[in-house]
Amino acid sequence: MNGEQRNNLVDGNTKLYGIIGNPVHHSFSPHMQTKAFQAIGLNAVYLPFLIEEYQLPALLDAFKIAGVQGFNVTVPYKEKIIPFLDKVSIAAQSLGSVNTVLYENDTWHGFSTDGSGFVRSLENAGISLKAKKILLVGAGGAGKAIALSLIHQEIAEITILNRTKEKTEILSSLINKIQPELPVFTSFTNSSRFDILVNSTSVGMKDNQCPVADNLVEISDRVVDIIYNPPQTPLIKKALKKEIPCMNGIDMLLYQGVEAFEIWTGENAPVNVMRDSLLNSLNLL
Ligand code: ATR
């Protein structure tokens, strides 16, 4: 039997990975990660696990018995999984959120690839963050993950705007604690200019709304919207109309998965296979 045939089989040696969440049926990761395992000839599959909160305390023992090698965590368990893990990376500890868990040497080790996936998606697009002025719109879970990764990228400054002001203050204090030298602002003036505007809110996903006023788009040299569905949000459309370079959230989604894959396997992820899977799932191929 040649390698290619073997890759398409599940057999007695197949390793198991997955994603926990509630809901979880909409996740693109089972297809993307299983395709990626197959592409590098790894005998493994990745399945969705719909978990109820009361099941969390027993989950890791059940996974251990079932031979689960690693898993992703999505809403609403990214924070709630932490007390059950044996180790949590420093980045995930600061964030208070875990989206990737590795089982290794009889321990469950938590990581977060949300922010690092965002940074890597920009790197891959040839967008440097060094000395850049960032405008981050949104201070929810995704915004916090992005901010805490950006602050390690030698950016010049970060301005954070969020509908609920309290969250803006909490995030800016956290940044001050981690990077006391970095200028953090929570408002802007008409003379401000930004190198990159990042939308981390869910505005534009279902409501056909733009998360910021036109003048904020105009004072930004580049726009990144982390929303991937629809691929062209009202914010992206606005940027395109004004000929401002822009990027949607497909690559952030891709690279958080790429980084999880690399944590689990120690191998370079087959990025193009994974991107094709996502584009297929989004009916964009
Ligand atoms: P996620 O984990 O996807 O970031 P979240 O933690 O619920 O989800 O954060 C959602 C973000 O979108 C928040 O910044 C939220 O603003 P609030 O902190 O004020 O709730 C923002 N958001 C959602 N709906 C919004 C709306 N209609 N207008 C402005 N901001 C909105």
C-alpha cells in the first residue's frame, strides 16, 4: 500500500485530535486540520466535541482514556478550561484564555494562538508591525488577544477604542503592566494618523454595519478586519472604495490553526492545504 492510500484511511493507529465548544458544528477546523494531517502523512483525525459546561471537570480524564493527543478550545470554554490544565503558557496566562491544548508527558498544556495567529497573518502578507501606530477597535476576547501579541512586535503605539469604556481601561492597564514603555491611548484627535486600523469587534458580521465612522477609516493607511465571513464586511468595502490596502480575517483564522498544528505535531504546517480547506468551507473556491 503506498503512502497516499494509507493517508486516506483510518486504522488501528489513527491518532485523535479535536475541538471542544458549544456550539461547535459550525467549526471549519475539523476539515482543515484533518486535511493538514493527511497532507504531511500523519495518521490522525480531528473531530468536533460538543461539550456541556458540567462535563468540563471530567473531560480531560475522558480524553486521556480515549487517547486524545490535543485539542482546540472555542466559545464558551477558552477561559473555563484553564483551571483543569496542568500548565498554561505565559502568553495564555496573561490573556486568561486558551484555544489550543497539547497532551504531552502525561500533562495537559494550554496555549493561545489567537494573537500570534493574527501577527503571523500580517507577517505572511508582508506587513511589518515595527514602529507602527495601531488603532485597535474592540477590546473583547479577540481584541485582547491581538493587543497582547501586538505589544511584543516593537510597535510605536496603540490606541484602543471599544463601545464599553471599562473594557478599554482594563486592557490598557494590562498593557501598561506588561509593556510600561509602550504608549497606549484610549481616544484620538482629528490630527491623529494610524498605520493600521484593526477591527476586532463582531460589527459587520451579521448586521451589515461598520464598526467605525468614515473619518477613522480615512486617517488609517491600512485596514484589517478580523471578520472572515462575510469576506467583505462594510468596513472592508469602505477601505476598498477609498483605495486603502485591506485584509480580512481569513488568514488570522488560518494561522491560529497553523500554529495549533505546529504545537501538536512539531512539524511545519501545510499552509496552502489549510487555506484551500478554509476557502472551500467558506465557498470561496
Ligand atoms: P470575541 O471573543 O469575538 O472578541 P467578545 O469578547 O464578546 O467576542 O467581544 C466582542 C467585541 O465586539 C467587543 O469589543 C464588543 O464591544 P463591547 O465590549 O462594548 O460589548 C464589540 N461589539 C459587539 N457588538 C457591538 C456593537 N453593536 N457595537 C460596538 N461594538 C460591538
